[in-house]
Amino acid sequence: MAEKRIVLGNCGAVDPQDIGSYLKAGGFKAYGKARGMKPRAIVEEVKKSGLTGRGGAGFSCGLKWEMALNARGGQKYLICNADEGEVGAFKDKYILSHDPFGLIEGMLIAGLAIGARQAYIYLRDEYHSLNSLLVSAIEQAGAKGYLKDTDIRVFEGAGAYVCGEESALMNSIEGQRGESRYKPPYPAARGLWNMPTIINNVETLMNVPHIINKGAGWFSAMGSGRSKGTKVFSVSGDVSRPGVYELEIGSPLRELVVDLAGAAEVKAIQIGGAAGNIIPGYMIDTPLSHETFLGSGSVVVFNSTRDIIDIVYSDMRFLSEESCGKCTPCREGTEVMLEILGRLRQGEGHERDINSMEELARVMAAASLCGLGQAAAVPVLDSLRYFYNEYIDRVGQSHFLRSYLGGELVELKEGMR
Amino acid sequence: MSDKNKTTAGGGPGAEILPELKKDVAHKGYLSKETMAAVAGQAGIPLNSVYGVASFYSYLPVSPVGSNVIRVCNCLPCEMKDGTVVVEGIRREIAIGPGQTTPDGKFTLELVSCIGACDQAPAMMINDRLYGDLTADKIAGILKSY
């Protein structure tokens, strides 16, 4: 099977700076159709299609919209989450830079469905160079009269991974520290300024015009199990053709990383960013779906020269740096994990370190406030599950160093690294 | 630095704070106590709240930085593509390490989280501009252009 470009269909084919080019390609037809539909009919169509959130959580998009539609509130908000910050993720950047009008159309339809008069694109600071392209696209859409029901503004972040988490994102727009909120209430009930709010990933919204144009049945015919449609992936690491690829959900991982991206001698793959699953190379024929692995679409490939403990250490360094600090399990847990992993990679580990990490992982998963802390231990647990011997070998080396070399021969230890 | 003015805010209370702070960073390089006090005054919130917000975000410096901020990606995909070449290359050219500013105030070097350029690793940003597929030679040329 080859790539199936639906979300990316316009990328490269349409001029992102000219709305005329998008209109010529059939743009805003879905918006016109949606304007003739009742909000509930739009929500039903999206619900029936089986579209799920593409930011990583995979929640039903239609159900979310329904909650916002049913929620009472004087003002409702729609937010497009363009705070793509997962390690190894760059697919939303690709979409934003190639097809801003597709996103705007998706947002306008979402706005009609839930009754949002104000919408935001929350753009990460790192993508500031795309700001003017987006603003120009919004202005062009406004000049054509498309923003009558829903106004769209670009809101730029200021450098914080956790703001990709929806409640932290809303705090950020409200001018506060980007810390996660306790849930419930969920944003669909009480979100931005306590009003019903829908937050959808860029890619999720990109699917919406296609669903309205071609129908829920067309969409749900693609995919596998309860995971419908396609998924856009960004592949990097040990591959000869890193880049952005779109595949039907259910396609085997091998197709993505070997056939398309050109990986060889795959030792492990991390899917979904620094807190994503790490799976061994022998599982490369696993189909990609919500039921297995999908995440936000970030795929980093490691070949046989890579050290698993180094990989997990780097993941944890990122997560401890980006923890918002509000809840203890995440703030302290990621620091302690980093300290332990640091000792293990330096050849100063003990068997009890492995047990400590497993125990801590359970607490973090159960007690953290948001997804960052809840998932932070995933790479630790996965690496222990699939690459346990590497940990045991490293602990064995540590014992050797301590018993035969004493504590002073630091250079030798460095050499073993 | 390019103008970050285009970012629009609107909406409910507080929506102007982040855009305002970003505008000040774009114009002045960092947020001084006076700048933060002015934003606090306008928003009708205490200075320490504004400091709390500013210090939370990586791209809102609260102490002086060089006129060009180099942000080197410090995450796995860049690390794997010999990411140390970048920091070492910069050190060789302008003799600063992460967290430091050149004596002439021209450059500050920072290590940052993933900047979404993993397909062109190793990568860095100088101000808003992205540089990818970096090598030691390339870095020397890029720095000289500033």
C-alpha cells in the first residue's frame, strides 16, 4: 500500500498564499454545504464518521462537539491546537505551511457545529515564521465573507511544551502560567474564560471538510477497528528519508518506517513523542491504530547502534524540563527518574534502581494531574519490558566498576559510556 | 528581531498579557522589571503575577540577552544526528557555551526543547530563523552573517 493523501491532499497542489488557488481546487465547498445544515446535523455527520482526535488522545471528535453544542454558555470558543511540541513531531508545521485554507475551512465548520463565534489558532512560538502566512490566509477568507459566523485569530505561545495540553493552553491564552487544570470540568463544559470550549488538533480539523464533502460513510470505510480515516506521521531518527507521510490507519509500521522513510536495522521505534511508546524492531509489522500505537504521529527510529538507556534518559530530560511543576508526582517524579537514569547510563546503577523506577512509574501514572506526568514513565516501562537485558547489563557493568576499579577511575568509566 | 506585533489577541480578560510581553521581548530583547510593571499596571494585576507568567515560558527572558538569541535543539532526533557538533561549533566560533552571552552582547546561546525540525537534524534557530542540516562548517558561515 502506498501513501493515502487526504489531509495532505492540497499540500503542494494549492498555493498557500492565495485563496483563489484553494477555491479552484474545490475549497470552501464543504463550508457552503455546512452552512445549509443544522449544527446538530454537522455534529452527527462527524460523529458517524468516527473521526478521532489526532493530537494523541484519540477521543471522538463528534462526541466532543456534541458536548459543546449541548453546553449552556453565552459565548463558546473553538481553539485549534497548533502547539505541536512532541519530540519528533513536525507534521502540523507541514500542514500549516502548505494548506492554511484547509485548516480555516475545517475551523469554520467546527465553529458552525458548536456555535462558536470566536476561534483561535494557538501557534507555538517556534513556528512564528508561519504567523504571517496564517494571518494572511485568515484575512483573505474574511475578505471573501467567510468569517461572518466565526472570527479566527492567531494566538502565539511563548515556548512551553505543556501548553499543548488543552487546559494549560487555555490558561496560556488567559495570560496565566501554562499549568494544567484539574478535570472535570472538561473544556467542552467550562473551558476558556469558563465558557464551553472545543480544542482540536490541526490534523483533526483538516479532516472535517472532507467528511462534510464526501460523507461519514466514505470516511469510516477507511481505517481499522474503531480507528477511522488516515493518519499523518512525521518520521525522523535513523532513516534515509525523514519527512511527513500520510497512511490509512491500520497500515503496518513497517510500511511507514522501512518502505517510505527508508529505515534499516531497526532496533527500536518510539511513537508519540518523548512520553510515547518504545517498541522493539521485531514488532515492526504491528498495524498503526488507536488500538495499538498512534499518538500524535511522531515516529523516531533507532538503529542497532543506539543505546536504549540513552534514549530513555533523553526522553526524561525533556519531560522533566517541560513539566509545568504544578503537581508533585510529575514535577518530582520526572526529576527522580532522570537522576536514576543518569546514574544507570554513567555506570553507577544498582538493581534496586530498576525497582524504584517501576514503583515510581505507577505513582506518576495514577496521581499526575495531566497527560504529561501520567505518560512520562511510558518509555521507562516499555524499555524495561522490551530491553530489560540492557538495564541488567548496565547494572552488571556498574558492579564491575565498583568492585574492581574503585571510585576514582572516572576517566575509565567515561570511556565505557 | 522581526516584529511580533501581528499576533492578535482579543477575547476575555488576560488575553492581552502574553502578546504584550512578546511584543516587549521583540522590541527590547528581554523583560525588565519596569516593563513587567507596566504590563501589570495595564492589566490590573500584581507585578509578581506577571513575573510568574514571564518566567514560566522559555521564550520570555527576564534577564538581558544578546541581540541575537541562538536556540539549539536539545532533543533526541537532533542529538542522534551528532547534535553536539552544533554546540561545539558555536563554541569554537564565538567562544560561548549554553546559557552564556558573548562579551559584545551580540549572541546568547540556549539549549531548547524540540523545535520541530527533526527532518533536518541537527537544527537550531537564530531569533525566528531556522537553520537545519547543520555541520561545523555551515555554523561558521551562519554566525558570520550576523
